Amino acid sequence: MIKEEFIYKRTPKTISLEADLIIVGGGLTGTCAAITAARAGMKVIVVQDRPVLGGNASSEVRLWVLGATSHMGNNNRWAREGGVINEIMLENIHRNPDGNPLIFDTVLLEKVVEEKNITLLLNTAVFDLDKSAEDTISAVHAFCSQNSTQYQLNAPLFCDASGDGIVAFLAGAAFRMGAESQEEFGEKFAPDKAYGELLGHSMYFYSKDVGRPVKFTPPSFALQDITQIPRYKTFNPKDFGCRLWWLEYGGRLDTVHDTETIKWELWKVVYGAWNYIKNSGLFPEAETMTLEWVGTIPGKRESRRFEGDYMLRQQDIVEQKPFEDTVAFGGWSIDLHPADGIYSDQAGCNQWHGKGVFGIPYRSYYSKNINNLFIAGRIISTTHVAFASTRVMATSAHGGQAVAIAASLAKKYGISPREVGTLHLEELQRELIRSGQYIPHVKLSDAADLVQKAIRIQASSTLKLSEIPGSDRWSVIVHSVAQMLPVSVGKMPSITVILDADAATSLTIELRKSSKSYNHTPDVTLQTKNIALTKGKQEITLNWDVEFDEACYAFICFMKNENVKIQYSEKRISGIVTVFNATNPAVSNYGKQEPTEDIGVETFEFWCPQRRPEGRNIAMKLSDPINLFESENLRNGLQRPIASPNAWVADYDDKTPAINVHWNEQTKISSLELVFDADYDHPMENVIFLHPETTMPFCVTGVKVYNDKNEIIATLDDNHQNLRTITFSEPVLTENLKIELTNSNENTPVSLFEIRCY
């Protein structure tokens, strides 16, 4: 029993905690930053003001996680973000291919609680902080509403991943809110006042059919006149969740302090929309449907942006500006929304894509004023226009990982975030790549990697691509389709394909490439052929008078002709894909991007892959084999296809594919790192979309490792991840390692991107 007499005033129970790094915000950015930092040996405290992790991706909001892949609706091939965010998405698709948002919550929570270096404080909100100097934070103060406990959290380093930037704001860091003028940074896409300066919040609902009539009586606060919403006729019983991303409001308000006002307006809209669907009489199929879930907090898009040593601009994105200190990348469109949101008579968004991914410099990830504060997520140092691309969750999470590795180096050397970039940039980039991060234009260079010192890497076989074998699968060329093939310096090989024409016709076939070898936008036409076809099946050979002066991807484009069928293959190969000049209105892809005025973006066509089980390769034979799948790729410092496959691929007929790494003397190995192909083209949306497989078809599923005595020293079974580390209980002393690999997908030859030994 507890009994206390009256006193004048009580204070909450207060707990003081210390860590190496305090991360405020448990969205995907903070979550990935925490896991990355913990694995790098830091003691981390995560302060999250909600009951679950994930932010806009959590079951509280239910927005799909997207980044550079953009629903497979742009030309960014093999562009899914790497590192922990990739690990999370692969784990989720393995467990949760149906996109249940509650299961995604558990994947995030499990990843965090499994890290012993992380202390997680849920339902805990930061409200104050202490400084040891004008430019240095010493502690943050937070309160948990569930256990009525106040926390004083002390650390030498802080990361603000809170979305609204509560720590950076309280610390007095310079910030911006709203849109810059065109004149300040020369951004031609900067919006005018009529369009608005801020993106609003959104709220979604889920419905379900219960198989019996269900009535709906709207609450009194529901929107009564649905015609106040210019797009009201697009409401229908089939759309639910974040397909209704355009249920947006608040861009004319203070998107920090007016959030509760915005939430009530969105509730008003949601219940008014459901009333329209249920009771207007226009949707008889809704009679047996009921509301299953309505969001209780809005998903925020934009509020404050904090200034670092560099502000990313529109031109940096469009021109794909190379930065010496690139640590992350983006690839979502420049995606501005009208400030009036659902009440606007304009389109719900205004999206303009780039021809490829763009780098984000490290200087955008720390405050220029507060010397121990990292900034991450949507609050990083960008202009409003550039923010329209960098704000999406997978891009934000990728940046959070960069911050985490930078924090580990700041701890290691006892230096500030800024000094990490000036004194230890090479180490920062190296450790990021080792953790799975992809950094455009940066190869892994690691003197400690013993594979770099091996005298040879021997493969049981190597694919010499002379044929993509045909199947009984034929498809009409409804949309122009291109087979992407990697080519090296030299003459383009001849291609033989089989076509089936319904009637005599002419088929146009073009050979294209990208104007930048590291991009995958086929914007340069090298040669065009018009082939006369007779009715029926026929084999045609395409001889090209084209020489390539650098490694890149060639696009053999079969232009739209609905009188012609083309033969496809069931064989799927790492670094090989077909793309289609179709449309994807979900990401403003209408086959071609063509601005009608000069807004600082480029004109080009979209050639995008299809989702499996579609998206097969075109059956073909090549006059000269493509020899770009050699075992030396395993130590070239690149871990995904870019201008070349960058993978070792075994021959189709190799039943026991294996790699042997040989040294010229006994070598002591403590750990082995393997990088597999987990299909960086698949966006892996965590909600709404259904995914046809739980393990990517290119991914190695089983591994056996042998020493020079032919003894098994390690195994991996049922693998579905792309980056696996085997740490030996005792260092292995051997002159060679033999690595046997299996893939459970019989139509995909075994492949591997990289081997590293330490």
C-alpha cells in the first residue's frame, strides 16, 4: 500500500539515461539509423512519441514505403535503397507478401528489440533540452504518457529524425518553412503563391465487404456537401488506404502547430467520403461494405527543413550532380502538391522525374549551427523543390543510415559531425557500402578485404550469354518493349528473334542506349530498322552497325505493333531485364515526360519493367556471347547492376555452382561477407500491393563454405536476404575458400555480387 499526505506540488518520476547517440523519432529514418548505429557498436536511445515504430509506414498511418523505384514507374533500374531499409523490406515481403500493416509493425519492432545496444522509449515525446554551450546540446528531456515518467537523456551526439524537427527547433538551429523563390536558387519549378508553399497532411481509411447489408450513419462532423471536393467523383468502393493519398489538407496552415486542426478536417473529409460511397445510391456494391479502419493521426508531408552546410537544389536532382561527399541517393520524382489539397481544383500532384538517381551530400545531414546534431528524414537541408523528391520514406531511411555510420565515426575519433565529412569521408563511404548502402559513383575500396589479395577467384562455370532460351510464352507487342542487354566496348552483336505476325506488316526495331552510361533511360537512338514481316512465324536476324566506346546497357526496342507477337523466355538472369514504353498514371508516367514550359526538367520517354509473374525476357540468340558475368566481378567494388551487371553468374547447366577464392599462402579469416541479388528493381511496397513471391527469384537460398581440407566450415539455409555475414567462432586458417551456392528457383542461374573476407 502507498499512502502520501498532501504536499504543495509533485514532480513526475524522472529517470536519467546516457548513450552514445540519442535519436529522436522512430519513423523509418530513426529506426534504420538506430539499427545501423547499434550494429556499429554505439549505445543508442530511440525516443518515439507513438506506440509503434514506422511513422507514416506504421499501422497508424499505412502509407507504402517508396523511394527511387517509384512503383516501377520510372527509368531508375535496380534502384531500391540498400542497407537496413532493404533488409527490412526483404524481411517484410518474406513474412508479409499480402501487405498487412500490423505485420509490418512487428517486423520493425523485432529488428529494434533484437539489437542489444538500443534502448527504445515508445509513447515518449521530447519537450525540452539542455545545452553545454551555445552550439552544443547536452541532454534532451522527454515525457512518457503511458508510465508517467520523465526522462533526461544525455549523450555527446544527437540525431533529429522527428519529422517536424523538435530537437533542432528547440536547439535554435536555422530552419526554413515554405517555398523559396525562383530567384534564390535559380529553380524553375519553384511554385508561386497561388500553388502554395507547403504540402499538406493525409489520412486514409480501409473498408471491407462483410457479405451482408451494413448501414452507415455519418457522424455530425462529417462533410455534408461532397461536391466541395472537386475530385469527389473519383471516390469509389474499390479504393482504400494510401491509394487515397490525395485526401490531403493543411498546406495553407502551420503544418506543425495546426496539426490537430488539420486532423479534424481530414476526419470530416473521410467520413463524408464514406457517407457518399454508402448512401448516395451510386454504388450498390457498397451495400455490404463497412469501414474497417480510419487513421487517427495524419500522415505528414512537410513542415520545417533545417539548414546544413549544403542545401540540395532542383538542379542537383535533374542534372544528377556528383558530390565528393555523397552518402545516399534519391530517385523519386520532384513531387509537389497544391497547398489546398483535396479542396484544390488542380491535379493532386505535379510530378516530374529525372533520367536516373541522384546523390545526396553528407553536408545536408547535419545542422550548420549545432555542432553535435545530425538531421535526418524529411527535415534535411534541401530547398522546398528538392525536398519534394527527398521527402519519401525509403530515401529518408537511406539517409538515416548514413547519419548512423557518421555518428559511429564521430564517436571513434571524438569529433563533430562536420569533421567526419572533412577528415574521414573515405572511411564513412567505405563503411556505408560495407553495411549495404549504395552510393552513386563510389566503389568499395577496402584494403582490409582479404579477397582483394587473393591470387585468383575461380568459378565452377561462367555464363557466356549467347542465348535467352525460348518458351511457349508469346505476347502481342501491345506496348513497345525493349530487351536491356549489357555490352562492353566493341561492336554490338547480331540478335536473332522469332516473331509471329497475324498479317503482313512492317515492324520498327531500334537500338538505343542512355546518354549517361550509369543511367537506364534509352534517350539515344543508335540505329533504326524497319523489318517487313509476312504472315506467320518467322526468324529474323538483326545486324547492327554500331560500336560502343564504353560499357553500358543496350536497348533492343521492338516498337508497338498489335499485329505482331514476340517469343519470351522463362529464364531470369541477374542484370538482365525487359522494359516497356507503357504508362503508369500512379506516378505521372504517361509514356513520355514532356513539359510544356521551361520548368527545369527534361523531356524523355519512360521504359519500365513489369511486375512478376510478367516481365519476362525476350527469347533471342546472339552472334557473339556477352562475357560480362565473370568471377572477377566479385571484387570490383560494385554490388548491383549499373552500367554492367557487376555479378558473377553461373552457366545455365551448372548443377553445383561454386566459387573458389585462392591465396598464395595460409590466410586467417574471421568473417565472410556475401552479397546476393535480391532484385533491386522490385519496389516491395509494404501495404496495398500483393507480391507473388516471398524470396526474390535471383537470390541465393543456400550456401556451404569449405576450407582447403574440403571441410564444411559454415552453412546458410533458407536465405532470403541480400547481405549475409558469417562470423567464425574461431578464425579459419586456409589457402582457399570454396563457396557452394544454390538457388531454389530453377529458371534463374545462380549469381553473386560480391565476396569479402576479413
